[in-house]
Amino acid sequence: MSETQETQEPKPEPVARTVVHRRGGIEVDSADERFGLAADFVADVAAALRSDDRARARDLVNELHYADMADLLERLDAEDRRLLVEAIREDFNADVLPELAQEVRDEVMDALGFEDFAAALSELESDDAVYVAGKLDAEERALVLARMPQASRMSIEQGLAHGETSAGRLMQRELVAVPNYWTVGETIDYLRSAQNLPERFFAVFVVDPRHRPQGVAELATVLRSRRPVRMRDIIDPEVENIPVDMDREDVAFLFRQRNIAAAPVVDRSGRLVGQITIDDVVDVIDEEASEDILKMAGVRGAEDTNLYRTIMATAQSRLWWLVINLATAFLASSVIGLFEHSIEKLAALAVLMPICASMGGNAGTQTLATVVRSLATRELNPSNVWRVGWREAAVGLINGILFAALTGLIAYAWFHDPLLSLVIGSAMIVNMIAAGIAGMMIPVVLAKMGADPADSAVVFLTTVTDVVGFFSFLGLATWMLL
Amino acid sequence: MSETQETQEPKPEPVARTVVHRRGGIEVDSADERFGLAADFVADVAAALRSDDRARARDLVNELHYADMADLLERLDAEDRRLLVEAIREDFNADVLPELAQEVRDEVMDALGFEDFAAALSELESDDAVYVAGKLDAEERALVLARMPQASRMSIEQGLAHGETSAGRLMQRELVAVPNYWTVGETIDYLRSAQNLPERFFAVFVVDPRHRPQGVAELATVLRSRRPVRMRDIIDPEVENIPVDMDREDVAFLFRQRNIAAAPVVDRSGRLVGQITIDDVVDVIDEEASEDILKMAGVRGAEDTNLYRTIMATAQSRLWWLVINLATAFLASSVIGLFEHSIEKLAALAVLMPICASMGGNAGTQTLATVVRSLATRELNPSNVWRVGWREAAVGLINGILFAALTGLIAYAWFHDPLLSLVIGSAMIVNMIAAGIAGMMIPVVLAKMGADPADSAVVFLTTVTDVVGFFSFLGLATWMLL
């Protein structure tokens, strides 16, 4: 079963193949093992553009893959970008558009003008067109849609009618569906003669006369079956229908869990309206993971990671999080304020006081990140949440005791006050347990409330660990030392 | 081009399809829109196992998808898990193994015994078998491999010879390759008659007589071409060969950038030795994203997010990070210690001192997360690193001025000391700029040094923001106020 399958034929006549050497194509930078456009190449293009040598610029970028063209556009300065768009306007490849960062796409749209932008948009497959159109302002979108052929416009409008994170927004309407009574032979003949098939597909959907999907036949299965076999006999009925309003995170989970290559999307009446393929799911996983990491760090609404935003826009996008942090920082300060007199009497308290808070914050963040990822991968769920919660508190206790001893020893070496060491050690244990529980509970409660478990979780956590850390340390110190 | 492609035939005879209702199968919990096994179902299985009713347990889990079976095994207690393995030993589905968390898989292996575990392993496709074998201890692995058929054993040993994050480890050896002079018809006939094809494939590889790949034909292209067409005329030569030692992150980048479904893996002499498919890449993207988020939070070596580890193992795995944090916390404390006399004179300094440090830490983490993700998606690269660095410093300056004003006002309202407000405001600006620069530079320098940009980045960052925050605030206060 796990034999290596290779059709090896000991045959002569080696077919010479010309290796296409694409200038500016992907190259391996041996220094850091990264791919991408060569810096030289970007500079060459920019130079050609600035010296107004459009023919040379066109010549340079002629054979670029659309993803590399998108990279190139992102790397150029705004002015060079406009010049490049001008140079390639005639044969602008629409596939570049979905690959661009939002801010760069806006500039490209301005350079192309609504007319040409609309023409490009109507060349895209429906899911890409909906994605790009969904990123436009309402006003711009109206201007662009008005310039599109009716069929494309309606397809985009229908796509945009679905929620932003829904399967309906993710799906593409282009697909191959055949009646269940067709044979494999009829299907293959149809595929060979049909003109307007999707550019790429992984499976054939088998539908009943009401266009409700009955199953999916992956292309490998179709290819391996003999011509007289009925399509309904080779479908995999395990692949479930995806309702248009299913959340895309659930779609991604289903694809991973069931190892699906392509799944049918159905409307409320169960009719096939589109398909989602595994390459769409790759994007979802990537975006959701980016979102988690950025949200945990307090960077919001940043699918595109901000590199092309203006400085003011970036500063502004991070403002709210910092305002909330400032509020919680003052809350922590006010806890310290309660013990101002203790600090006046013993300034060593001020010196040691950040330690418990900081350790609690860090231990809590470890738990938090683990829990956020476990929720994202569905490893953590209602049935094991309490068991895991108890474990995190226990981990906090164990590490708390350990670091209580360590911190106490260091504090003793520094201040030679055994009671002070006892105070900081006790406060450490209290705060590490609090950190474990808070790091566990905060994302779980956020998820229960229907919020994103990563969102603002760190700010809640550090509020808890700062307040508990300062209060337990300064409180115990006031009680035991003064 | 973007028309909706659907073969709609207005035909009669609706084919009734029985909806397979799989007990314990995937269900939508309308409350939180999550999927997974029903808690009831898990309890039912556990009850059957404990009452020694193996027949009922077998009956319950009979129709589970292998991924759900893996979930079930993970959710059961260790004892129930052993009982379930015992109950299903006869028809144990090997596909369950790669889906299990490491700790659970170890227990399943113990329950199965090396003999049955080895048998299961040799049923897996090569990439899954290598993955599972790679997770075993050297000792256990030797015991398992010794019990496998020679072909499977050698295939696994060859796979394990490749670096852990290499394309060679990721690839599967099973693939479909045909000589370049074959026609589409010959290829289809071969696929229909061959016995030991991979379970699933997305493309046919076209090779020269020395078994070097010349291109890839996706199945859709094969299906759409007429029988007399030569395979070499329908290949997509854009798909590059992947060297066995390419890093899997680079593989993932290439797949995303080029929108590839399946790519050939070649050895040093350029011969085709395996394939990587898009579903493998999904796993890589997921794992790398998990790693980034966990590493930033100081959770190490945690592909499996620890939920099934023992409490002691978890506590231990988080220890190092906390030790490093403790060291940096004491470093920050020692900075405060420099100003102990200032604090004795003015305890308000101790109350306000955490604010600058905390704001700097949070602003820096925003930058850090953005940069880590930009490096991961290759948006940030040597050609734009300085531009982005300057932007982050500027963002720090703008937000620094804003929060300087805000913090100064609040401090004035609290302590009625304009000079103290001036001090905290100035320190805020200094630390916000430092945070922007450090948040940017730390991951970039780590990447330059060949380290993971996410690894320990937060600890370096908070060291900078704590030290700069405390020093600038207390230093300015000592100079201006006392």
C-alpha cells in the first residue's frame, strides 16, 4: 500500500527542455534562504521607469508571475508604481489585484482609473473579484461596479451580500457540476468540449435534478474510473455541504478535519451555489493566525500588516489599544498609590515591586497563548475546559513555588531582610496562580461571549496580574514588615 | 471567463439520497458555532468502555471519521483510552495516528504494543509514516521499525534522513509519474489499470528517461485534454522543482506565491523522489503560525499545544522563559535601585514609575507582532527594512507625544505637580520611540542572525522598554525635581 509508485520506463531519447530563465523571477538568496524579487531587479525597473524608458520597463517585467508583479508594485515608490501601471496598462494582468496590499491596490486603482480597474475586475474568478470589491469604499465600489458588465456586477453584488467572514464570501461560483445519472465517460467528454470551465478545479460535483449536491468526486477518482461507471457510484458522500452562512473559520476546520480538497456550498434551500477549494482555506488559516498574533499584541483590523499604510494611519490604528493600556496602567498605579506611605518608609519595596507583576504577566501570557491556539485549533472545547483550567492553576502553583524560592533568595542576597524575602515569595505564589487562572479564563470567557478569544485578552490579563502582583506584594509588606 | 459554470439539466427522476446520520459525527453547536464530537457521545463511549461492553463501544465508534476517532481518543481519560484501543484493535485505522497529540499517541502505542503499532505504521502513506516515526524516541523507533516490512522501514528511514523542517521530511514518496512522450490517453489508461496508486493525487508528473521532472499536469488539465495529446504539451513548466533540503517554510511560501497544488521534489541529481501537495502546506502554515504566537509568548517546542502533557512537563517547559524573565525583571529592579534615594524623597515616583515602562512594552509589542508576521509572510525584506524601521520610530514619536500629553494631564490631576507631569511626559516620549525602534530591530536582527524572529523577541523587547522606561522617568525626576 505504501509502495513508491513510479512509472519508470527504461527508454531512450532524452527530451531536451529549455529552462526558462525568467528575469526577476524567484531566486534563492543563499544568505538568508528567502525568496523573492532581487533588489537589483527592482532597482532596474525603477531606473527604466524614471528615465521614461517604458519599453525597457515592459520588457523587464514581461515574464513576471502575477504574484511577483504584485510584489514589485508593492516595493516601488508611489511615483514609480504609477509609472509602472501606466507602462503595463495595455496588458495588465487582473490576477495581480488580489495579491496586493490594500493601500497599494488603492493606488493602482487610482492609476488605472475606474474604467480599466472595472475591466480587470471582471476578468477575475468570482471569489477573487468579490474579495477585491469587498475591500473598496462604498463610494469607489459603486463607481467601479457601474462600469462592469451586468453579469460580473451581479455576481459580485451577490457575493458581497454574504457576511464578510462567511462561506458565501469565500466561495467561488465557477464550478463543475454534473447530473448524478451521468457516466464517467459523459463527464470526461463534457469536460473536453466545454468552453467556459473554471481555470482550475479539483473535483466534480454531482447534483440531483434540483441542483442539490449529492456528493463530490475528486478528479483522481474520475480519472481512475472506467467510462461506463455512473458518477453517483464514485462520489464521496462524506464531504458535507457547506451552508453559505457558515463562518470561514468553521469551514477551515472542516477542511482540515476531513482532509477535503473541494466542498460544495449550498443556499438555504440546499441548492449548489458555489465551491470552496483547499487553496481558499490556506488563505483563511494564514489570515486567522495573523489576526490572532496581531490581536494578542493589540494591533487591530490588520489583515494587511500595515507596512504600506501612512505613518499617521498606523499611529491611529494602534491608538485605542494604547489608551486602554494607559487606563489599566493608571489602575495599577492607583493600587501602588494605596501603599504610598509604606513605600515612603521602605523604598526597597518600590525597587522589588515590579518583579511579581512582571513574572505574573509573563506566566499568564504563556497560558494565554496556549489557550488561544488551542481554541483556534479546536483542541480546547467545552468538554475539557475545566480539566485544562485546573492544570493551568496547578502549573502556576508549581512554578510559583519555584520562583518564590528563587526570587526570595535573590532578594535576600540584595537586601539581607528575610522577612522581605518571605513577602516577595508569598506574593509571587499568589500572582502566579492568579496568572494561570486568568490566562486560562479570559480567552475562554471571551469565546463564550461570542468575542474573539485573542482580542484584548492581553490587556485584561496584565490588568489582573499587575493589580494582584502589586496588591499582594505591597499589602503583605505593609502587614508583615511595617 | 467568469461566468458561472454549471451543467444544469432540467431533468426528472429525483434520486433519493439517504443522509447518513453518523452517531457522534460532526455537529454544529448552535450556541458557539463550533464543531466536534458531542460531549454526550464521548460520555456514552466512556460508559460503554467502563461497563466492559466492548461490542457497544465498537458499535458507537464504528462509523467515525478517523479525525473524529483521534479527537475521541484525546478526550477520553488515559484508562478509557486504553480500553478503547483494546476494543478497536482488530480494525484500528492507521490514519488516526498522525492526527493524535504526541502524548496521546505515545499512550496509544503503549496500548497497541509495538507489533500492532508497526503494522499500522506500514499502512500509512509515506509522509504520514515518517511524521509519526519522527516523533518517537530513538529507542522506541528502533523497536517499531524492526517490526515493519523492509520496504516500509527503508522508506521511513530514508525520510528521517532529511532534516526535520526540510522538504524531504514533508514530501510523500507515492506519486504518479509518466514519461514525457506518453499521450493523455495512455496516461488515463494507465491510471485506470494501475493497482498501487496513491490514495489521492492532484497532478501527474511528467519525467524524462532519467526520471527528472519536466513539468506538472494538474488533473483538471489531463481531464480536459483529448486522448492523442502528448503529456509534455500540457504540462505547466512554471512549477519549480523543490530540492529535498529546501526549508518547509520556503516550500509553503512557494506554494502560496505560485498557487501550486502539487510540486515535484528532487534529489541532488535532479531526479524525482517525491511530491508535496497543498494539504501538506496547510499543516506547515498552521504549525508555523502556532509556533510564532507561542514563541512570542515564551512557550517553547510546542507543536502540540501541551493540553495532554502532564502538569510537571508543562511547568518545566515554561521554566526557562520565566527564568530569563526573572533575570530581566531584576535588571529592571536594579535600575530602580539606582534611584532608591529619589523614591525615599518622593514616593509619588514609585506610584507613577510603572506607567512609562508598561506603555513602552505595549507599544513595542504592537510593532514586534507586526514585524514578526511581515517577516513570516515575506512582506518585510532587506529592501524595505529601513523604510519600515523609520516609520516605526515615527509612529512611536507621534503616539509618544500624544500619550505624553495625556499622561501628563492625568498625573497633574492626581499629584498637582506640573514639573512631575513634565517629567513623566518626557519619559513617555523617550520610551515610546525606543519601543518602536526595539520592536522593529529585535526580530530583524534575530532573523539576520539566523534565529527565529519570534523567539525570545518579547523578552528582549520588555528588557529594553523596562530599562529605558524606568531610567528615563526616574533619571529625569532626580535631575529636575530633587
